Amino acid sequence: MTYLKYSCPEGTYGDQIGASDVSDCKPCTSGYYCPSHPGPPSTIETQVQCGEVHLYCPKGSSKPFSVDLGFYSIDADLTQDLNTGHIRTDQVECELGFHCQNGIRYPCRAGTYGDSLGLASEDCSGLCPRGSFCPVNSIHPLPCSPGAYSTGKSALVLFYHMHAGVQY
């Protein structure tokens, strides 16, 4: 009797003895990848962990994918928990008020605002204009209230009081 060894295609694994057809292969689990030829065949669904936060592996991956600029990676729980950095399953476009670089989401810093999806610059959409202020994670500049002013590029509002024509 002759036995043939069947190597599953990339992105799949084979855990059955005597497998003889591609239908015997199963997709690799999200967060992991399953390489194939020229290396040894993948035999478990969690063959190789995906890698760092700048990489992700959807179900059936044969190799890790780089996270696109303006996106961040998530784990199987759909969170950006950096403690699960080696089992990233997907990428998500950066939300309003954030910028994303190297697979990590950061809030727009004070003095900037982020009014577009998928921002990649740490300046987000731009610096806060004169007469407005932008706290951390701002989507739009906020106007200064009466009796306050800002010179722009600021997260702070300066207040002044008028008393008998004297500015304090």
C-alpha cells in the first residue's frame, strides 16, 4: 500500500491522518497564519502567531499583512488591547478625533483636531485656529466663550475680566 503525504495550501492546515484532498484542509484561525511550501506543512490552526501591532492576520492567512496608514489593528475581542499584540485579527480605520500610525490609535493631542476618518499625521486635521480651543481628542475646534480668547494652536482658553475698564 502506498501513502501520499498531502500538504494543505497556504492559509490552511491539515490535522487529519490520511488527508488526500484540499477539502480535508481547514482555514487558519484569525490572529495566526499558516505557511506552506517550501517549509513544513501547517498542522494546527494556530501555527504561527501573527506578530506585532503593525501586523494583522484575518482567518485563513498565509502570512501577516501590514496595517495600512490611518488604520489600527485589533484583537479577536475587537479591542486594541496592546497586551494581545501578537494575535491581531483585523485592521480598523481610525475614527474621528484620532490618528493612527504603525497599527496603533492615538487621540489627537491638545491644540489639534481630527475631523476626518483615517488620519495618519500627529497633527490630525490641523492646528486649532485663533479664537478657538481644542482639548485632547477634539473632532472640531471649539469657539471661545465670551470673555475668553485663544491665540490658536491651543487646548487652553485664557479668560479676562473687565472691571471699570481695566483688564485683569
